[in-house]
Amino acid sequence: MSHFIQTLNDAWQRTNSLLCVGLDPEPSKFPGALAGRPDAIFDFCRAIVDASAPYASSFKPQIAYFAAHRAEDQLEQLIAHIHANHPGLPVILDAKRGDIGSTAEQYAREAFERYKADAVTVNPYMGFDSIQPYLEHEGKGVIVLCRTSNPGGSDLQFLETGGRPLYQVVAQLAADKWNASGQLALVVGATFPKEIDVVRGIVGDMPLLIPGIGAQGGDVEATVNAGRTANGTGMLINSSRAIIYAGKGDDFAQAAAKAAMDTRDRINAFR
């Protein structure tokens, strides 16, 4: 049984990359050569994965982009392709699930048994019993929303409770009480580097999934300085649209590869 945190640490060291490539396929943005093909979403994502894998340490497919087009079977194919052809690069299913009891158990089965993801993103708003069913899947990662990259995240995440903003309380709970499996990580957006620094101080070396450096405009230098651990790792720095839509023509995969390489190198310049 491979464990998410160990697989992630191994990937960081082996690839010398902290880049997580997000896979948010939107068929209206695909090049003409893929138009009308029944497996266009899989074909597009497979090409992106194969081209960018040399520069990445993980991949993050967003389930909504597949489900909205009735392409869940293509998502299964894609994750199987990554495991078979790029072993050791963990796959994070970005689902942001958040429910309790038997419903959470079914969501956990969906992520880990159906899709065979190595980790899944979850929403902690309903408390620990909405997270616990995911922890019961041995070795699987559970990545908890903490300080998200969207502006509206402050509506709730900065509400004060017990003298601290709510996102800090979530970070503390994740570090102290919720990490029963030892496979927990947190989502903290690159658009808020000061908060990344605060969360890092609370959770120690716990991995941070950091969206927001590409199309959302997060600062790479500030992100790396705030979030890196003592050995220069500890972060899955995600870029989606800036990589997968770097090119609009039939050479889209080569353009994605260059964008991934450039992003990896920008991140490494500050490690």
C-alpha cells in the first residue's frame, strides 16, 4: 500500500519539482483537431499529462469539468493512464466534497475506489465527522480547504472565533486533532502569501496545496518564501489554465510542456 504523503515526498525529491498541473478540461477551448471526438476530453488531458509530466510532481483533475460533460468514464481512464504511464506522480481528485455519515462514505468510495485517486479535496464546514470517512481509506490523502484563493473566501474564513480567524482554527484542528491517518494536507491560496506563512507556522511540515499562481495571478516568489519547508518542499503549487491552455493550436501539448517547464523553473528559482 503506497501512502499519499510518502509518495508525494518521493515525487518532490525525484522530480525536483513542486508543480501540480491542474486538469480543468473545457471542450470549447480545445483545438480544432479534437472537435467532435467522443473521447476528446480524455485525449486532450492525456496529451497534456504526457507532455507536462517531466516537469510536474502531481496532477489535479477537477471533477466538475468531467461530470458536466458526462465524461466521468474519461476521468477514470485518465487517472488509470497517469498511474500506468507516470507511476509515482500522485493524482489529487479536486472534488471539494463536504457531507456527513453514510453520504461521506459514498463520496470517499467514489474518489478512492471508483476513480483510484491518491487524494481528494474536502470541505470542512460540517466538521470532523464529514472528514473521518475519507481517513478510513488507508494511505489515501485528504486535503482540507483552509484559506482558499478566491476573494469571497474571506466572507467566512476571516470570521473571528476564539480570538482567531476561522481559517487558523481549521489549520490548528487539522494539525492537532483531525490528522488521525497522518495523510492530511491543507488548501491555502497563493493569492494570500501572508496567510500561507501563518498556516505554515501552525501546521509544521504538513503539505499545502496552493492554487492561484497562474490565471489567478498569485506571486510565485512570495508563495515559495511563505510556504516552503526547511528542505525546500512541502507545497503542491497548482497551475491549471495557464498550462493547459498555453497553446490554442494543434501544438497545444508542446505549448503546455513549455508552460509547465517555465513554471517549474520559476518556482525552483526561489526554493
